[in-house]
Amino acid sequence: MRNQMTQNDFVKYLEQEEIQTFEIQNLKSTLDLDNRTINEIVENLVVKGFLSRIERGKYCRANFRDENVIGSFLAKESAVAYWSALNIYGLTEQFSNKIFIQTTQPKKEVEFAGTIYQFVKIQSKKRTGIVFSGYGNHRFPITDIEKTIVDCFDLPQYSGGFAELIRAFYQAKLSAAKLIDYCNAVDNIAIIKRLGFLSELFEKKNLTNFVKFARSRVNCSYNLFDTFGENRGEPNSDWNLRMNLSKENILGIIQNQY
């Protein structure tokens, strides 16, 4: 057992292995250290400013502040998603004071170094469309553009507002096949109808197959187009949507006039 490891040895190990974030229990096993030894080393390095404690048992190098890496490190089966992903893809000009992390595990909000990390729990069947962004120590999982759009329409409260979401959908270059796959995974007929309606309104020619799919999923129930809007508006019988946001207002949104 390497209980003779010094604080300098520990710092050198982190540098050699290019470790920026770590869970203390994992390094304890890797370095074959007992709880007392590794806790003393890590706590002393925190006091000296070489390490920062993110939350109990999880640490990072003191000068490491990549919010996307830290956020996805904090939860298992996680990915940067929703408003945060829209920002990364350049699909919104608004910035949140939170980093939104999608995960299959329940986890409370974490605040670290002035940043709030909000964790949104989803069912395992909805965990799809995960890609990686960045390189080396700055590599992190993120929902791809199509999954981000579907997720945001599914849970618009994490997306910076419905108007911003409409603009994002209008601007995004999307794959019909991916949209179909992700809509099937999320299994929310109301968002399928909203996305189908917008695809048709914006004449997104590459989404012809998605519109056909969306039409095949239209049910008898009427849903509000804007989930945050009032229960009023003209019914759209093609999509069984109550248009509490008119076509004119929607077109005004994409022209930044709403």
C-alpha cells in the first residue's frame, strides 16, 4: 500500500496523467491508498490552493474552470443539454446563469465557483443523441442539435423561452431522420405536432419526411401551441393545435419583431 505518497507526489501524478477533475474514491483505488491518507493529502492541497472541492468527494485542479466538463462530471449518464446546448450551437443569443445537465440520475442543484449547475432527470429510454465536443481535458458529452431541439420542446422551461426556441428551430439545420428517431424516443405527441407545424410553416424542405411522420402521429386531442400561453386562440385542424400564438406572431419572432 502506497501510504507514503506525499502531496508533491499526488500533484505530480495529476500532472502526468493530465487529470483535471477526479472523484476521490476512484483515485484511492487507483493509487492504492487508504481513506485517511488520501483525505489528508487532498484536504491539505485544497487548503494550499492546489485543488478545489466541487462537492463532497469530487475535486478539480484549482485553475480548471471548464463549466461544461465540470457539469457533466458531476452526474452519471449525463450530457450538457437544453439552453446550455442551444448556446454552444449558436442557436440563441441569450445566456443563462445556469449550466443545464441532462442525466438519468436524480441530483440536486450544485453551485461551484459562481456557476449553478441544474440537473434535469430523464428516463433512460430518452437518453439518446449524445455526442462529444471539445478535445483532451476539455471534452464533454452534449446532446446533438436535433436532440437538443426535441428536448427543448419537450421541456421548454429549461430552454430560455418559447420565442427563443422558435428562433432556434428556424435557424437550425436539421436531419429529418434524427428528428424522427428522437421524437420516437421522447414520445411526446404534442411536441411532434408543434414541430411538424413549424416545419411546414417555415417550409423546411429537408424535413419533408419528418412532416409526413408528424402528420401520422396527429391525434384527436387539441394541444396549445405555446405551452406557456393562455388557453385561447384559433384551432388548427390540420395539426390539432390551438394557436394561442398566431402565424403572424410566429413569423414576427423569426424576424426578431415579436
